[in-house]
Amino acid sequence: MHKLILVFKRPPEVAAFDRRWSEDFVPIAERMPGLRRVTVARTYGGPSGPSDIYLVHEFYFDDEAALRSAMTSAEGQQAGQALMAFAGRQVSLAFAEHLEEDRPGPGRAG
């Protein structure tokens, strides 16, 4: 799989950010063609204390071609415009190839 990763820095006004993210961006972004899975992680700190990262939002696609096609689709373009309108200075975007494997837990055979 391939994914688009959005990493948001902590916004100065969390409530306003959350509203615009959930109302203006998410409904459009989740209509991108070829989207297979979405994950969202809200951070609460790190090993050395507070973090400047607020939110990580990931969009999964079957392959790189599907991801790039989604980004250039009408929905992808609209989502990008909505994103830049409220978080252009707070977000970093990256593409990644994604591999995921489960590991046996304690007391479970591998």
C-alpha cells in the first residue's frame, strides 16, 4: 500500500482548527477516489514531554498510481484547497510506501 501522510503542528486555537479540519477538510478528503483506509492519531506528548505535533492523518491507497490519481482528482484538488485555507502553515505532507505486519504478543505462539 501507499499512503499520504499529513502531520499537523499544534495550532494556536485548537477548537477552531478541529472545527475546520472536521467540517471543511475531512468530508472532502474522504471522498477521494481509490481511498482504502484512513487513520488519525492525536498526539499527547513524547518521551521528553510536550510535542509540537498535534495530529497525524493518513490516507491509504492500493499503490502509488492510485494515490497520485486521488491527489489530482476533483476531490483531491478540493481537499488540498480546503487544507491550505486553514492549515497551510501548520501541515507537512509526505508520500510513503506502507508495510504492516502483526507480531505475536506475550504468551502467544508466533
